[in-house]
Amino acid sequence: MREVVLDTETTGFEPLEGHRVIEVAAIEIVNLMPTGKVFHTLVDPERDVPPEATRVHGFTRADLEGKPRFAEIADAMLEFLGDSPIVAHNAPFDFKHLDAELFRCKRPTLDPARMVDSLALARLAFPGAQNSLDALCRRYNIDLSQRTTHNALLDVKLLAEVYLELKGGRQPGLVLGSAPVVQTILREAGAPRTPRPMQPTPEQEEAFQAFLTKLKDPLWLK
């Protein structure tokens, strides 16, 4: 099963207020294991980057000048996403920003049925607990030492590890590794077996006969 783990960075919270996407990062996973295929680009938002946004992700307007505009990366991004489920932490946020950008450049928006919200999965797994990406990394002992800002490329790598844990840890690898063992057991099951008769004790025989007297027309007496 192919899925894509995705993260974006933006100039602010609401696309309806004119905020734009400045970074898109995505990682391909198949059967819950990363394949090594990555999509990543910075985007010129064609507007200023508020200081409060810079404090979150570290990017200034100067960092993004000369980068491709979203319309120039839209087709490559859509091709990478394909028709696979899209995993994101607080996925509605990423979807609404990407949909606004796609609508602006006359590309098809994302089908909401493809959305897999890892934040919602975490809240089911740990109700009432802190379920930010940082909190989940600490809970699963995932190294956070490089995460000084909310860089999308680093975040999406961390999220891929968190998502794997939320889906049951490294069970897919364990299942694949155990396949030859299962085959061996099946082969052994078909081999001739030495009979091992079990002889009840006199006490067990007496208890069984007493039990039969309590039954109506027991099969064992026929």
C-alpha cells in the first residue's frame, strides 16, 4: 500500500486572509516503510513573511525570493502525490492551504477522502495527552535534536517515524521476516507424527463415569 507523508509551511494560518504556502515536503512510504523517494521544494509566496511566521519556521522573505512560484511546482507535486492517501499532522490545515494554491493556479484540488490525519490518530491512541509532533517524538523516543524550527522537510521525516509507530511500530518488518518461519511450521505440520496415547488414571475414569450418569442418553454409552 502506497501512502505519502506530507508537511507544509506557510506565511500564516488562513489562506482566506491571503496567506500562502512557502514550503512543501513529502515522503513516499509503501507498506508503512519509507522507500527513499522524497519531494521537497521552497516556494516564493509572492508576499511578505510576517515575523511571527518566521519565528516558527525560520524563513524570511529574502530566503524565498527567486524560488519557484507554486504554479511552477504544482504539476510535479501532484504527480508525486498520485492518487495515494496523504498523511499529515493536523491534515485539514495542510489541505486547505494546498487547495487554495491549487485553485489559484487552476489545478484540481485534493480529494478530502485521501486525508489521513495523524493528529486525529494520536488523539485516539492517547486521549487527553499532548499530541503535538514534538510530544509524540518524545513519547516514541524519536530524536528531536535537529528540530530547532518547523522546517517541513525535517518535520515530514519525523512524522513518517511517528506515523509508523501509531500504526503499530515495526510490525510490517516483523511480519515479512517471519514468513519463512511460518512456511517451516506448515511443512512440519504435514509430516508424519508419532502417536502419543494418553491413558486416564482410575480416578479420572471414575469421575467421568459419574459425570455420564447425569446426562440423558450420553453418546459415550452407545
